[in-house]
Amino acid sequence: IGVATRGNPTTFLPLEKRPNYLPAPAPVPVPVPKPQTSPTGLGHKTSAGNNTNPPGEQVQTPRPKLGLPDVVEFEDYAYLDAMGSDWTPEVCLGVGDYQNLYFKLDSHVLLAGASRSGKSTALYTLVQQLLWGKNAKLIQLALIDLGGVTFNHPLFAGLPQVWGQHQQVAKSEEEAIALLQELVLEKRRREQLFSQSAELGYGIDKLATYNRAIATYNRELQISLLETSNNGGGGQTLAYLPYLKPIVCIIEEMSTLADQAREKLLSPLRELAWQGLKCGIILVNAGQDFREKTTDSAIVRNSYYRFMFGETDSETRRTLKFRPEAVPSAPHTKGRGMAHLPGKPVQEFQGIYLSKEDFVKRIVELRRQAGLLHPL
């Protein structure tokens, strides 16, 4: 098990090459006692974990933990330069107890963590993976930074990957509300496109099926235009239809909002949480704490990927549906936290490290590639 390297997205870094990784000691063979017959004849579990009735049935035991390094460098655990066939971006946030935290953004995401816990660094690595490589042409980002620290930089202004009418980071309450309302309008526009395409017999119900239908339409249109051209025809005015790109909306420090502004944000957030995924709009909500009274239940229920960095308070753990004992063994190690991924046990993990300076350099390179001047 390992994380895909930059050169080959299908090649994974072996465990022994991880930074500061110490190989686990060789397992000590344990003698397996003979199965004992249950006095009642109904069968019972022996100390070896076997069930004597029916014979051969095995009781699954937890997988052994792999052991976590103290630092996971971005260059060693590079992002996955890939986009799934279902138009879902693929990312990796770190190394877990049982496996690497590699997953598709097919659900909303919640990240909690106090200052200097590694939450902002996780957002850097997430944005970096979405803005670089193949994802850069297929993904758009809507950025809201209400704390004014993580993404409060003019380098994002005007980038073609930044979504929104003004193509910049929303830093005030008014800008955040306006951007979320834009996203709601975009969601409704996409739903209308799905409905219109369904009338043509495509059966559209989500972004992936829409884009596949568009690919089929464009391919058939190309064949039709070629046949018309070969037969001496002309004057065709048909045009290829564009694909719809997934939009990842990152909201940083929503907990800093005043109560009145939060109520204005909750309405569009609730609609996007319930219906945004099928339209390719993914929410990433990050904050220092999450309170039951101020966190909408629709956002939590529809966020299958949940991460806590450092030693979060008990109410945040309860709001994000973690058990009270879900605390990392080394909470003061930057980037150490607990992860909840659907279908997998809650596990401790070490996040990927990317400094803000390196992150800014990469954004400068993106601006150079887009032909944009460096802002003063």
C-alpha cells in the first residue's frame, strides 16, 4: 500500500520508502488450539477466532496498524494526477493507520482543527491537487476564506480555475453569500440542462451521465459533419456541446461568522448539501470547531468524509459523529488527526505537509502558465 507518485499515478510508494517509516517487527507465530465442541451443539468461538459450527467459518479480525511517520512530505507523497471516469476528482490527504487516505470527492467533506493543528496545510494540499495536472483542466474552485488567513492572497484573482463572476476569493460575509447564491443558480441551471437532455432520451440524472451523453452527442455530430463534408454538403451550423466541470467549493472558518450572517448562508448551503453532488458541486467545510446549534444537520449527514486535526473538543467530535474516544495518540504532532471514510473504520492519520511558501510558488507558476501578471 502506498500513495501514487507524480511520475506514474498507478505506481505506489512502498512502505519501507516512507519518510521516517520503521518496518513492523516480524509476526510471532501463535499456536492455534484445536476447536472444541460446544456443549449445546450450537457452536462457539474458540480463542483462535474460529467458529466450530458451521465448520470452516472464519471470524474476521481487525487489520494490523501500519504505523505512522511523523512527517509526510508532499514531494514524497505526491498528489494523484487523475480524474475518475465518473468525472469525480481523486485526492489524497495523508497516511492512515490501515491505508492511505486516497479517495474520490464523491461526497462533501468536513475538516475540523484548531490553529497550528495542520488543517490549513491539508487545505493547501487539497487545493494543490485540484489545481495541478489533469485536474486543472477539469476542475473549478470556489474559494471562501472568512478568516482571511488561509487563502487571503491576490494570486488567486483571475485564475481560470477559480469559479465565480469575479474569479477571486470571497473574504467578507457579503462576498461569501453572493458566491454561494451564484452556486445555487448554477446548480439549478445544471438541473435544467439534465431535464432538457432527459427529454431527448439520454436519461440524465447526474453530472457523470450528462458528460457521457455529451461525449456521445459530440462524437455522433463529428461523424455527421464528416459525412456531410464528404458528400459535398456544407452550411452546417451545429456546434459541439461543452462538458460541465465539477466545482469544489472550499469554505474556511465559517464558525467565525456572526449569527445573522450564518443564517443567510445556511439556506444556500443546505440546498447545495442536499442536491449539489448530483450536479457536480462539492462542499469542503473547514473550521476550528463545529457546534450542534450552528451546524446544519443536512451538511453533516451528506458529508461522508470527515477529518479532525489535533485534539478537538468533545462537542466538535459529537457534531461530526465521532466517538468521544476518537483522539489521536500524538495530538500535538502537526498534521496528526482522526479520519472517517465511508465503509472503513475510524483511523488515525498523518496529513501531507506542504508549506504555505511552496504552495504560493506553485500558484505563481499557474499564473505564469495562464499568461497572468504577478499581482503587486
